[in-house]
Amino acid sequence: MLRVTNGLGRAVGTVPVVLTVADPVFVSNPASAAKNFNDSGTFSATISGTAPNFTYQWKKDGANINNGGLGGRAVVSPVGASANTTTTLTINNLIASDAANSAGYTVTVTDNNSSTATSAAATLSVADPVITIPVANVITNAGATARLKVTAAGSGTLSYTWKTNGLPIANGLTPWGSTISGADTDTLLIVGVTATDAKTYTAEVSGAGVAQTSSGSLSVAQITRQPTPSALSVVAGNRTVFSVVASLTGPGSLTYQWIRNNGSSYAGQTSSTFRIDNTQASDADSAATSF
């Protein structure tokens, strides 16, 4: 009720006044997110309401999260009573245990009239471990050593399992003659590679959360016909031609480089056929190809 008086202090009338205080209502809720190990995750929510001095309480699966919580990784804003209508929760250096499903992350707001409201829940998934450098495709020569590597990060101790065709690989001598080591580490070594080793290899990394995988192919190159002719005498000014036949088992393509006996490259000789149209005495040497 509003009372109106004149200049002499006498009441001249009253006017009814209605004061309405709106309870807090969330106009935007925290959004669900998918993150990797060691990332930062931020949730935010905005309310509307007419009673100032709002107090916010963030929760995960019903348990309170306060500023500086989670071992110092949680940052809440604002802290304490505030006129701010937006609140945020940031969790730094995420680990697997920060993940939350249906109950999720929520925030409850209380105004200075003790009216409360709770936001909808936001879920968080955390890939832990996370693969930081995936397995690369490798092309190597028959008889050489192939090295496939995966790099991962995660909380706790990581374990590794290398697989082909979905089956774990065993260390030791293979039936086709190559030798495998490191099948339970981040680096798989295959010594004395053969064409049978040309496969897709998958590294499975396990840790605190869901196991992660990364795959790469191994292709094996081999010479199926040595350079012909094996030796050649040419009159100066005539043409010199050598050729080689090679194959590649697995994806990718072969590249060639003919080299001199001292290891230096013949300029422009980058195909399976070595050719000099105007041979000179300075060309006399032995030649080999690499790929």
C-alpha cells in the first residue's frame, strides 16, 4: 500500500502497490561435453531472478564441488553471494574420474529469499588415456627392421597391446621367419621383415578409462629382379641402360633413386630404369637403386 500526503502532512489518499519477487529460473543450462585427458572443461549456466545476492553450488553426481576442490583443479566463479546471474565451473587437467553420466554436473542457485532452483544435468566424457601421436604407416625393405610406435598420455599406468586382425601379437620368432619384440610396449619391432609381415597393426592403449586404439599399415618392398645387365661396357657417346624390377606388398607406392658406388645420387635417375643417353668416361662407376 502506498500512502500519499500533502505538503501539510495530511493524508490525501492511498494507492495499492503489489511487489512481486521472481524466484530464480535457469535460462541456460550447463552443456554436455567430450574431452581428452589433461584438457580443461568448463560448464556455465545463466539464471533470471529479481532477488539479488545469488549463491551457487556446483555438484557432480550430487556431491558438492567447491572452488579449489578436486585437488585444486576446480575453479568456480563467482564465489559466495553475488549479483552475477552467470556462474561457471572449470575443471583443469581432466582425468577419467571426472567423467559423469546421467546424474552429471548441476548447479543449484539460492537467492536472498532462500528460493532455490537446480539446473539440468550436463554429462562429461573424458578419453583417458588419449593417443597423442598415432601409429604411422611404414614402408620398409624385406630383411630390414620395421618400427611401429604409438604415443599416449593418461592417468595411472598405461599398458599396451599390439594386434593384427583383432588378435594380440606374440613376441618371438614368427612361422615365416621374422622376429617380433615390444608387442606389449609402445613400440613394436619386427626384425627381418618379410612380405608376410605386410599387414595393418593396431596399438591398444589401456589406462584409467576406456582403452584407445590407433592403427597403421606396414608395407614391404623387395627386389624381384636384380639390375640387368649386371655389368656393361659402353663406347663413349653411346647409351647406357640398366633396369630393376621390384614389388611392394601393402599400401603405398615405390620410389627409386639410383646411387653411385660412393653413395651419392645420380641426378634425375628416379625410376626403375637407369638411363644415360650420352655416356662419358666420368660416368664409369657401379650403380645401385634404393627405395
